[in-house]
Amino acid sequence: MSKEFYIARGATTTWPALPPGSPPPGSIAYNDVLLVPGADTKIESRKKPDLSVQFGPYVLRTPVISAPMDTISGEEMILKLNKLGAMGSLPRNKNFEENLRLCERFSGENIPCLYAIGLKDAVDEAGQLKERGAKMVLVDVAHGGMEVVKKLAGEIKNKHGLYVVAGNIVTYDQAEAYKQAGIDAARVGVGPGAVCTTRIVSGHGFPQMSAVFETTDSGLFVIADGGIVYPGDVAKAMAAGAKLVMIGSLFGGTEETPGEVMNGQKALRGQASESYMTDNGTRSGEYRAAEGIDTRVPVQGSVSHIIDTITGGMRSALSYTGAENIEEFQNKAVFNFVSSAAQKESRPHILER
């Protein structure tokens, strides 16, 4: 994984030892950096780079997984992403029997899926999913640093032998604790999501680019979760060592997302939004505040167009770096800090005149 930052005239330094005047190493977001084109690349065609990744028992052609959000990832999305070489996750459902039915169907058709479970009844639910063919589960909590997360993940692995993903975490210490607990992979990101208000409500969070740098330094399998606005953000997360990128709101409004179209729009909400909690029997109040918003977004056709844009962008990224596969890309990539003026220069600024 790359932690190299360009200084000038071919000289580089390695994160977190950054050049004087750079932002603090823990304060970096995707917008703060660009990848530097290689000096001697030999990739002659964007068709050549291999984007495949191994995720537990599955090999994905595209390093993307949908977020377990009930307005993003349901049966249709999971089936479509599988056809596109990516993967879907199944959100927690107050009607757990419905998730078991879908698990049985997906397993019968050999459809990869990551099944989200909460802390309550986690070990039992993991066992029921395994009985229906599940190979991996996600211990789906906002704060993966809680001791109970590591305890339950360990019980699930020991009792059921499933591949266990847990989250969310953002620091090196948290990632090291996950490794010691035997957790296979981590969702990384606290507060960067487009419909998340955790940082505003709780004052907690961590800039997403730095979170990926921190956690991948541990050697843990990292799924970068949140903050993806442009396809280039996927390339930056992968270059820094993420194995997969989890996408939620970027898929919002696609025809494969659950929900009906009303006035040309579909619902999009955070899993900690007021409406989600109400629909799932939880109330905000003295002991719990909503940490997400509920909104509507314009319909935008099939998710296949977004996946095509991401894979096309990743192939370009690998060719600019001179890499034939993700591992080589992570070894060769070099980052560069950019100013606010350079960030503006990166956009099609004729539209801003």
C-alpha cells in the first residue's frame, strides 16, 4: 500500500512524516490529495489492468460493495452488482425472516452477499444465516471500538467459522485490536457519509483519507466506507491500501435501489436517521440522538452506469501509475497534497465562470 507523498523534483516522503507546511497527518480528506502520474509507465491499454480482489471466499472483478442501507441495498441491487462483478450487502431488517429467505435464495444461486447483523442476538443470527448458506457476516455498528464488538466477532468465528467483518473504525490502534481479536476485515469511516451527521451530533469522527492510511498500516483488510463523491476517490482509497470501497449515497436514486419513485425522486436516508429509527422501533431522546438525515434524490438510471464509471476511472488510475493490478498500483502510487486553488482547478471550472 502506498504512503508515499511527492515533495518536488522526484523527492518523496512517507506518511505520517510529511513535508513542512503540510496538513497534519490525521487531517486528510480525499479532496486534499491527488495521485501523481508515473514517469515511466508501460500500460498501453486501459483494458489491460486487472481490478479483481479476493474478499473472503469470493473473487470480485470490481472492488466495490454496496453499503447496508435500506434505501440502497436490497434484493435487486445485490443481484445486479453480482452481474457487474461487484458485491452487495444485505441491511439489518426488523423482519429477520425475510433476510433468512433472501440468504437461502442467494446461497442457492451462488450470489455473494455480506449479511449485516446487530449486537443483539448476533451469534444466534449468524448461526441461522450460516445454516442457509451465508459465508460472511458484518457486525454492523457505528462504533467498532466497543469491547463487545470484538467479543461477539470472536464468538461468531469460533462457533460458526464465518468470515467476519466489523466496524466502523478509523485508527491504527483500533485496527490492531481487531487483528488481535481475529476479525477478518473492518469497515473504516466515522462520519464521512453523505447522509451522516455523526460528526455534527457527537463531535467524533476522522477525516477519511487519513482513516484509510491509519488502518491499512496495520495490515488489516480494510473496506473504505463513506466519503466517495467521485470515481477518483475510489482510486485514492485503493492506492492507500483499502481492499474494497463501500458505496452508499452515490448509488442513491438508481433503479435497483429499494423504494418507489415519486415525482422523479427516490428516498435516501442514513441508518441512524430519525425515520429509520422510528421504522425499526427505536426512538431518539435522552439516551440516543439521530445521526443521519432523511432526504430524496433524483432518479438516475441503472447502477451499472455508476459501476462502469468507477471501473473506467480505476483502469485509468492504474494506467497513469503504470500498474497491471491493484497490488502493483498500491506499491507504485504516489500522493501529492493540493491547495484549495488546485482543488478548484481539478473541476470543469468553465461552468463556474
